[in-house]
Amino acid sequence: MLRLDLGRGLRALSSDFSGTQITHVKDIMARQDFSLLQVALYIGGAYLAFSACRAVYNVYLHPLAKIPGPKLRAAFYFPHNLELVAGDIVHNWHKLHEQYGEVVRVSPSWISFTNPDAWRDIYGYGNGKPIPKDPLVYNTAENRTRPANILSSNDADHARIRRCMNHAFSDQALRSQEPIIGSYITLLISKLQAMARDGTPVDIMRYVNYTTFDILGDLCFGESFNALESEEYSEWMANLFKGIKLVPFVRLFKQYPIIGLPFWILTKIFPQILAARTKHDNYTVEKTAKRIEKNTDRKDFMSYILKHNDEKGMTRDEIMRTSGVLIVAGSETSATLLSGAIYYLLSNPTWLEKVREELDGAFKTESDMTFAPLGQLKVLNAVLTETFRMYPPVPVILPRATVKGDAIVCGTFIPKGCTVGVTSYAASRSSHNFRHPDIFAPQRHLGDPEFSDDKRTVIQPFSVGPRNCIGQTMAWLELRAILAKLLWHFDMELVDKSQKWDQHKVFVLWDKPALMVRLKMRKHG
């Protein structure tokens, strides 16, 4: 058995003890069989004692002790961390809110809200003052090592970056980009027409993903990912989907370093693991750099950013990093919403027919279906809004942290050092906010008196306040155009295995399975 050599330590302390005391200590040491195992047990026991004391404090003495929620969650972080890696967070939190109400303590320092007024108090909607983004989640700390982007920048940098980017999302810019967006929708339709003629079931989820990624790639880089043309995810897209699933594990490793130690060791032994990530990150940088250097008159995001950039605008690194964020935020979320809308319409034939009647009554030809008139279609917009409620593309909490001091949210005192936010899925499926919350009912957005008491202002898929989604207007234009033209051209039917498609997990974003449909060409006139 390995013994600890404490003789040197005793000699170093001999000047502080009398001879009798040193002799006493030596006698104790002689009678003890000290080993590494014992030391580990002592440390483990001390840690358990500390954890128990901290748990008691968290449950009974913490400033958040009066906020409702399970005692186990109030005491420890591990229930929250486990549901993150299991992909069960939004469904679990929805159940918690149904049991405990509009404010729930989901971990020792995290509080979830579903009250519509929480958008104002947390994110700065209306007269509210926004609470800063959680620096541990968004990496907004001043000492970050990577260049800022529109998502991870602090408030001052965000205002500067957004001021420059607003030009790319203006009404004028969006009108000039309609031909680019339309060209990819046309390619989508042609690809699906070939499969409709063959009668082959189609994973429509993949094809709307191809489309939205190609559109954003073109608008940011001046060239697409060629996903629609090849009918395959590009390497960058495939790695992105894999990487999103790893985000909860990275957060777990940061909170419990001993669990993540084997992973960090592997990255040292096999540097190709980090090399793959670096290659992925560099892809957007290289593509953006190529677009910046290209001398062209085409109207895309970059043309407007470069035209209006100045010494008070964005740095080259910020433009490069923000391009990658725009692609992910603008493509994956739109594809998710479209997949959800198709699923709910095919599961509710009455509303599918109502949308088609509206389209057939408003347009004589497909060429008439431009951005402006599509925005006037009440039924189409109600269907999309209801899909945002039932299946929000970002269903999790958008965390804000009281790093600068205490806050009051919906009358609840939140001390400094806590994380708060509105959990979109739990809020939009809440029985406190909606009548029949689990029923797809677009009529709730069309003035139906049965749903007059619904708290529809809680539906905020693009967030609110000074840091809301800069691309939300473009997203609406794209969503209406793609869904309308799909319904114009095709009859669609769910394949049996996709009948319960919306029951899946969340790893930051929805882990969408295949959405299999059968297509038939529609006849007009």
C-alpha cells in the first residue's frame, strides 16, 4: 500500500510547534495507516458534506427559496444537466409549468417564466429594460478570445453591428433579394416534381432544409451550398447538425470538469478532433472573405453591409463570424417552421383545404405569388402563426443573467447571479395562456370568439427588445413563399410512420426526424 510521506511536512512545521506537540503528532501518524484511498474518502466525504449543506441552503435559505418548483431541482443542478443531454428539457419544463404555474425554479439559480409580461421585464419589450445575456451561455464576456458576432457580442458591440446590418434587411434590400430567393424555390419545386411523377415517398423536411440553407448561403457568401442541386447535405451542413447535438454535453463538461476530462484528454491525444472543428469554423470565414473580395453588383446581404460599413461599423472579423450565425439562425429555424406547418396541415385536412382555397382565390398563376400579395393572406398567415405557437423553432429558454444586479420579473424578485428567461414551448403550450393549447387551431388568430381569452402576445418566436431577430421580416417572406408554392403545386399525404412526427427531442434546436410524404401534382384551371 502506498503511504504518504509527511515527514518533510512535519519538519517544516516544527518551528511552530513545541517538541511535545510534534511528538504527539508523530504518535498519531504512527498509529494511522494513511493511504491514497483514505485521502480520497476524506475528500469525498467533505465534498458530500459540503453538497448537503449547500443543498439545504438552496432549498430553504436561498433568495429564490419561495419560488415554486421541485425541491430536488432547487437543491441540485444535475436534474437540469441530465435533461439537457437527454433532450427532454422542453417537455419536462412544460410539465413543470403546468404543475407549478407561470414561474418555476428549474435549478438552483435558473428560473423559467411563461407569463407574457416576462418578455417585457426580461428582454426589454415596451418600456422594460433588458437583462443582459447570460455570459456563460453566449460567451459575451469581455475577455473572450474570439471576435464578436451579432449573437455573442456585448450590448454596445451588438448595437454597432446591428446598425450596420439593418441595411441588409431593409424593405428595399428584401425586394431586391426576391429573385434570388425565388430561384431556389423554383429549383425546389422542380426537384419535387420529378419525385411526384415517380410516386416515391419524399422526406420533405430534408428538402426544405436544402432550400433554406441554399438561400442563406447565396445571400451571405454569393454562392449556395448546392444542397438542392445535389440533393445531399454538404459536409458543413452535416457537421453543423452533429455539432448542435453536442452543445448540451459541452455545457455539462464545463460545469463538471471531471466528467469532461476524458474528452479533453482525447482532444490532446487525437488533435484531428479539434482540427475538424477548426475546419468547420474556417469554412464560413473563407467563404465570407471570398465574397468580400468579389467585385459584383449583385444584391445580397454582403453588398448592403459593405456599402454602408464605415469606421463605426463592423470589423472584417466580425463580418466573417456573423455570416455563419446568419446562416444557421436563418436557415435551420425557417426549415423547422416549414416542416411543422406541413405536418400540421397534413394532419388537419380542413385547414389544408382552407389554405388552398385562399391561394386559388387570390392567384391565377404562380408568377402572381410574390412577397407583397402573399403577406395579405389571412389564412396562410394564421396557419404559420399557429405553427409558431405549436412548434416554435427555438423552443428552449433564451437565457438572460442578472450579472449587474437584482431584477424584478412579473413581480418576482430575482437576486444578482441568477439566470432567467421565457421558455417558448412551455409558454405557447401553457393552459394558463391558451384554450385547448395542444390543438392546432389557426382560428384562434382569426378572431374566433372561442379563443378570445388566449394570451397571444406570449408567442414571440423572434424574441423581443433590442436584441430580437434582425431577420424576422425576411423569414416571414420566405416562409409564406415556400409554403404557398408547395401547396400550389402538390397534393401531399403523410406516410404512416410520420403520423406522430412532432414527438421528438430537443438539443438546443429540435432533433427533427424524417417527415415522409407522398406527392401528387395538382392541376389548375
